[in-house]
Amino acid sequence: MTVDEDAIAKEHAAAKQAMQQGLLREAHQHCLAILQRDQTFADAWFLCGIIAAHNGQLAKAVEILGNAIRLEPDNSEYRTELGKQLIASHQPEWALREAEAALSLDPVQLPTLNTLGTVFSRVGEHRTALQCFERADRLLEERVGGVRTLPLEWQADFYFNKAASMQFAGDFAGAEQSYEKAIELQPLLFRAHSALSALRRQTSQDNHLKRLRAIRTDVSGPRDQLHVGHAIAKEQEDLGHYEESFKSLSWAKQAQSAASTYSAQSDKKLFTTVRQLFTPKTFNTHSAGCDNCEPIFIVGMPRTGTTLVEQILSCHSQVFAAGELQNFPLQVKRRTNSSAADLFDVNTFKESLQLDLATLGSSYIESTRPRTGHLPHFIDKLPLNFFFLGLIKLALPNAKLVCLRRDPMDTCLSNYRQMFAVNFRHYSYNLDLLDCGRYYIEFNQLIHHWKEVMPGAVHEVQYEELVEKPEKVSRELMAYCDLPWEEDCLSFHQRKTSVATPSAVQVRQSIYTSSVNRWQSYGEAIQPLHELLKSAGLCV
């Protein structure tokens, strides 16, 4: 070994040790010392990429990790980490390519397989994600020393990730076992408790309330409180204890609501801006967009039946369910050069009408590849695309637009009851029941606006009518989408497809009506919401 090789080896060992101890600045200095001696030392680039990501410099992390991969293209760990950072920087199509390349290299490192599984899950490839987790689980069992050689926190995270993929794939018994494993390893892994409670309907003989109440006092922050409170509320509701359930929900959201910067006025401004921008004149003065007719957009307030409609449509032989894609709003943000952190913001909407709409439409279609394109149509089921219906109509005039509607009271209650992703600001209205009502009022006005400025463009599906007359409503839906009727569309609950939404459990069941008028079970606790919606003319 030369003097330089010996120095590099020492710096490398020191860099990895510093990384393990969380001393990122020190690790960075060791990596720079290596690269000053040898620009082709791939692992120094790799560690620098991870450090950049830790510091929130995602674009820089992607660039640096690319350097490592150019030097060692057959390193599955490098490609997996790049996939992870591409997901964080909202580049799912590139992330999928890197994940597929990493998987083709047959990785055997447990952390790599765990991360790879989460990347596949985030891009909607849940069965491939589950293959990664199952391979890691087998390796864990075969490993000398077993799980004792791995940190408990890592093990719990792994079993949580595996459980989520099993849930999406419809293996609820397996998911329950894996969530329980995660909780056994980390009893205060609150997100596992909330996921477990949502996995099935709890009964008086079989529930987790005693355990949940025992850990309620152990919360260490707003997110912990949100998870355990939601879990308790869900199980109390399952047992018919509605008054207690509502109190648990209120407690669950208290700390997170206090910490949130959510503003109902900001949302109102966003809704108002969209209505003001997209007028009849807007549709008469813009040139034709991309003529592609593949997409079927399903939109609506969350928890109103969007997943149910997606499953019905995706049973058709000509339709592929691509999931909740963020591709359209992301294409808009990139092409307007928006630097805003939010997926939807006022300035981006204002700039969007200056775009070449045909290019916007075609770039959106291209961004969905390679997951789409193998069938005549695909479904994009991002509920909040209702903001973009006007722009979608201009950019993709042949796309089908389906909007779910549901009773206002049931819609607001279902949104309030839902445990949404905490880091997605656009769902923060659900931290307060009356904010749910205010949001619904704005949503309702926007949908009426789309009907006025784009007559006949949006096909509305009423949830209550769908569950009461599924065949009639489904036939009307197929006719709107220019699809011939297929009987299989009413057997969606028998299919073995992945469903990655809060409705993953419900859509494995045949159509049921028990969620209709659920709000009436909550009595006086929900009356302030009723008064708010009544004042807006939405309730009697």
C-alpha cells in the first residue's frame, strides 16, 4: 500500500466512524481530504451526497451521488440512495429507474433492501416493494446472530415498512403481524399503533384500547399525540363509543394544531385565485393542448369515494390505476420555475397560464412513463387535482375528469377523522373540525365554478348513489369514459391489486352503505359544523 493509499484508507475509516456518530461536518472534512488525493474514490462522493441530503441540499445530493454512480455503476447501495433523494426532490420517474437498476444488481445489504422497498412504495410499485422487504426478512432470519446485531430502532422501522406494503397489497393478517413486531421492538412507535388500529374493525373482545391508553401519557411531541389519539378514537368509534371517540380526536389534534401554521384564509385565497384565473374567456383564448386521451383524472375531497371509483374503473381491461400521482402539479411547478415549497400556491397558478399548454400536457404524459402506456388509459387519482381541472382541460383536452361528491357533513367528518400525512401542509385543515367545514365550502364553490366555465367537462359521481346503485352509476361512469361495459368492474374487491391510500382496507370489501350519514352518530359534538354548513346553504 502506497503512502497515499494508506492515508486515504485512514481518512475513509474516520469518515465512516464520524457518520455513524452523527458528526457530519467532521465526516465531510475527511471526505474532502480523500477527494483532494483521489477524485475517483467513489465512496467519498457517496458519503458527501448523504451529508448534502442531511443538510437539505437535495439538488446537490443528487448531483454528488451521480458522481459516485458514474465511478461505480454496479453499486446497488449508491443507486438506492439516489432513488431515495430523487423521491425527496419530487422526481419519481427517475427514482423508479434507479430503483429498478439497483434491484437488478441483486442487493443483499439489509439497509439497502429496506430503503429500496420504501422507494418502490413511494413510486407506487407496492408489490415490488414487498419483494424487497420479504427478501430482507429472509436474510434477517438467516443472518448469523440474527436481529441482535441490528439496532432496535432500525428493526422496528423495517417491520413497519414491511407491514405498510403488506397492507397495500391486501395481506392484512401479515400486516398485523409485522406491525405487532414493530411495536414489540419499539413499544412507543406511535405510528405503528395508529396504522394497526386502522387495519381492521375492532371489537369488544379484540381491540388495543388498554395498551393505547397505557402509552397515552408517554407522548413526546405533537405527532406522537396525533397518532395515539387517532388510534384510540378509531377503536372507540368501532365499539360505538362516539362521544368518547370525538373527545379523543380533539385531544389528538390539540398539540399539532397549536404547532401548525395553517391558515384557512390562505386556503380561501388559493381557491379564489383559481376561480378568478379560469374564466370563460380563458378557455376561449388559449390554444389547443396535447391530444393524448390516456388519462382519467379522479378528484374530490379526500375520503369521498375516490379510491372506490378508481378500483371500479381499474377492473376494466383497458385501464391501469397509476395511483395518486403528483406529476401534473409537479410539471406545472417545474415549468413555471416555482421555488415555493408548497405543491399548490397562488403564484404558480398565475404563471401557469403563460405556459405552452401542449408541451405541458405532453410532458405530463411522458413523466408518467414507464408505469403507464401499456394500456389505452391510466388513472391519476390525486384528490387535490381538483385545483387543476381547468389547466388539465386546457393542457389535455381529451382527458376524462371525474369528481366525487359526498354529503357535506359526512365529508367533513371523514376528513377530520383521517390521519393524513403530517408533512403535507395541504391537509392541515383537518386539524380543526370547523376548518374542515370552511375548506369544504371553498371546494364546493370551486366545483360549481368548473361546471359553469367548462360545461359537461367534469363527470360528477355522488358517493351515496354509487353505494346504493353501484351498477347504474358505474355504467354511467364507463359511458362518460368511452369504455364498453365489463361485468368485472363490480368485482373490484376480489382483485389482488395494491391500494396505497387510507381506503386500502375498505376497498377490499364489497360495496357497503354503513358510512352514509355516519355524522348523525356523533350527536351534539358535531352540531357546530352543521351550523357552519347550514349557514352556507349546504345543510338543512
